[in-house]
Amino acid sequence: MKEQQHRDEKIYDLLVTMETVYSFVNAIEDIPEKIQILREIITSILRQTFECVIFIREFAGHGFSGK
């Protein structure tokens, strides 16, 4: 039970980190000329987000919870 709580806290930390990253992306939307300069970084953020979503889906679904 304690291990599950620790994993749940880590997933929550991941979500908070993702929210922080996207606040950065949202902030630069107000400065369109910076978006082109940061395109590679934004693309990397989107790729990592996709991987995080897959991980969280597995964690919340049958993937990890079956253990």
C-alpha cells in the first residue's frame, strides 16, 4: 500500500512538472516571433508529453495496477 502511495505521488509530481512546462509554452504564445526560435524545444516538449501520457495511461489502467 505504501509503495502504491509513493508511485501515485510520483505520478502527481510528473503532472505538476508537465503543467509547469506548458505554462512556459503558453507564455511564449504571446510572443509569436519567439515560437520559431524555440520550435525544436517545443517539438521535444510535445514528444515527451506524448511519452508521459502513454506512461500515465498504463499506470492508471491495467498496465501497472495489476502488479
